[in-house]
Amino acid sequence: MQLSKSEALFTEAQKYIPGGVNSPVRSFRAVGGTPPFIARGKGSRVWDVDGNEYIDYLGSWGPLVLGHSHPAVVAALKKTAEGGTSFGAPVEGEIELAKLICGSLPSVEMVRLVSSGTEACMSAIRLARAFTNRNKIIKFAGCYHGHADGLLVKAGSGALTHGIPTSAGVPESYASETLVADYNDVESVEKFFLANPTDIAAIIIEPVAGNMGVVPPAPGFLDALRRITQENGALLIFDEVITGFRVGPNGAQGLFGIRPDITTMGKIIGGGLPVGAYGGRKDVMEMVAPLGAMYQAGTLSGNPLAVSAGIVTLTELQKPGTYDRLETLAKRLTDGLTKAFQSVEIPSTINRVGSMFTGFFNAGPVTSLAHAEGSDTAMYGRYFHAMQEQGVYIAPSQFEAGFVSTAHSEADIDDTIAKATEALQTLR
């Protein structure tokens, strides 16, 4: 039997690239099968090297809120590239992008551009430690903040146990500075502060979890974190790498009315190009070199290509009605999918915040990592492949988010619901 082009490419890739991929989830090990190699994208759709067409709800894992190859973004990139792709020196666009970010996110008075979300979160934690002169941080089980050593940890046997590494190569001595609380569980956070009253520099959290699937904050949960940090002299870091400019024009902090001390960004602020940023209160950001003693640098920080794509993307998102349209489309999709699942009586629940969503093979509710892990991942794998055969591209993992873009149409949404209904019939 002759291999498809994707199968042949994946076989070749495995000779030179670990697992054949440059980011683990792309390997399809969570769902089985061979990943399609994508040849191109336009609007709400992508095509693989074998010519298969898919309605795309991955959107490069979130940043393509305007869809693939948006004409204004492409035009800006072409114009910028003609003038040079990288200088390692200031460019005017950096100022414009910084002003757009500071003007949109309520808590951000100053911002530093970097090259990835991982770099942004790593730098934000270093900054929090420098500002407070403390070492420990609190993160939450199921929240992902990039692959920096101190964040690749999990909880121990009890709520007060120090973190242990979940990746080879991470020293236990370093991981022990990270305390892992339970998402949506205020008491688990308070216990850490009781045990470490003057040692915790910051809490870092995805205000809407997007890396155990979409899990929204319980009412009052973020408010409690804001109160606890203020009472204990610690900083609150919102990781808005996914939610920033995705769940609303002012990020999750605007949506929920919470002002963190530091915010990390990525994804959308580069229009799909490699970029990240961290920003916050002026007194905190003035700790960053060259003004202060917290050192962080990067040759590609403020890269003109990423900056130009980001400016266009954020400007497009500011147009009246954009977020209302995203909300309407996403609600239409998840309402339709909910009915489709109910019609085949498969245990499921869909969590959605704005235009990000996850359908769990789980009767729900899903409000924590423990709940998410109760999902039927084998059933999700079958559903994933059934949807792929129907021409719908979703995340190759139960524990990831899906995304609607402004490029999706009502017809796309209705077509997706119909395809999902047909796919679900094969799972009965």
C-alpha cells in the first residue's frame, strides 16, 4: 500500500527530528495516527500536502484570531520584509505595538517584548522574585506557562508538598521553589501562604485555563487570588498568552475585572508570528534592565516582522463588533455541538469562554484538572479521527482548546455541526 505524502514526510522527519515533530503534541501520540503535514491556509481553512481540506479550529493554537493569511497581515509582512527582517536594534513599530497593548490591557503601564510565551513567563517570574526579594512561586495543576525549568513541576502527595520535576533535566532543588495549588480551590492557595508567609514572590495563573482544556475560573476565585497576594506582599501574574485579545478587547483581566501586577502575552500580539511580552505596573517594570537589576535580553525581541503583524492584528480587532461576532459564532458552534452530543447520548460537556472552547468526553462539570482527567481520552481519539475524515481539524488532544476566528462564517459553523453529528454516529 502506497504511503500518503503526509505519511512519507512523517517517516522521513523521524530520521532527523525527535519524534518527527518540533513540538510534542503535533506527533498525534495522544490520538494515534499520522499527523497531516499542512501545505497552506486561507481564511477558516487549511489544506494538507495530500490535498485534503479542513475547516480549522486550531488556528495555530489560538493566535490566528483573524484566520489564516489575512490580507492586511500578509500585506504588512511583505512590506516589512522588503525593508529587512531583523536588526537587533530599535524599530518604530515596537513603540506602536507597545502603545496598543498598554492602551488595551488595564493593568499594563509598561511592556517588554520578547520572542515567545515561554520567555515571557520565565521573565515575569524572575521579575516577581527580583521585585519582592522572595524565591517561591505558586502555580496551578493543569496550567501551562511554557517549558522553563521552574514551571515543569507537579504537585506532591499533599497540598503543602513542594513540586517535583515532571521533565527529565529539571533539578529537584529548583523545582522545589514551585508550589502547585489546585485551580479554582482558594483553600489550597491559602495553605501555602500560611506555611510560607514571607517566602512567596508571586502567584502565576492562566485566568482562563487553556492547557487542560478550557476551564473558566469559578465566581470569586480570581478576586480571592488578588486579595490574598495583596495581603501577603506577593505579586499576581496573569498568563494571558492564550486569553490576551482572545476572550475580549481587554483580555481576561478586563473580562473579569481583575488587575494583576504582571501580565504575560503571546500568540495574538504577533499575528501568528513568534512573539511574546510581559508588562505591568510601572514600578514593577522599572526593575527590568537597563533601568533595574533584573536582567533579560533578546536579539529578536521586537522583531519587525512580528511587530508589524501584531499591529495589524490588534488594529483589526479594535473594529466595532469584532468581539460580538466572535462570541456569536462560538456560541452558535458550541450550542450546536452540545445538541449533537446529546442526540447520541455520549457523556460530554463543553466549556467555553469567548471564542475558546473545549468539548470534554465527560459528563461534567469540568472545573479542575482532576475533573478534566476524568474524560474518556480513548473516545476523544476516535472522535478526533472521525472529525478529521469529515474535514474538520481540531486539537489532537482532549486537553487542549479550540478556537473560532473572524474568518469563520455561519455556514462554516453549521457545516461543522452537521459533520460532527455524522462523526458521532460512528462512535455509538
